[in-house]
Amino acid sequence: MNIDIKNRIESLPDSLKVTEVADLFRVDTRTVRNWIYEGRVDAIKPVGTYRIERSSLLRLCKDFTDEVPFLFDQKVA
């Protein structure tokens, strides 16, 4: 995994909203919800909205790196 992305994720709060994760990965919010339904990320739904754990995002990045190695070779602005 690209060190810059790992450092960026580690500097985030412990949990993020679906919209924040979508912005981070530059995907639609439906994609993030699909990741939750598929079990690719851990999320809780305390009061109406999902919160995704930061540690789960690190695992997701590792999964993406294993599946599509070039995906995280580029720096994210």
C-alpha cells in the first residue's frame, strides 16, 4: 500500500461517514454502502447513518492493493 495513503487514513478520525469515505476513495456513496453490505468494511449504524471504522479502511486498501496493485501507486491529493 502506498505510504502516503496509509498515512492519510491513519490521520483520520476513528470513524467516518459514508460520504467521507466516498470522497476519500473518489467513489459514489452507493459503492461504499455496497462495501458495507458485502462485508468489505466494518460499519456501525448508531442513529440512522453508517459510521465506518478507520481500521477497516486500512484493510480495504490492502485488499485493493492485492487485487489491483497499481490503484494505490498514485498519490492522492
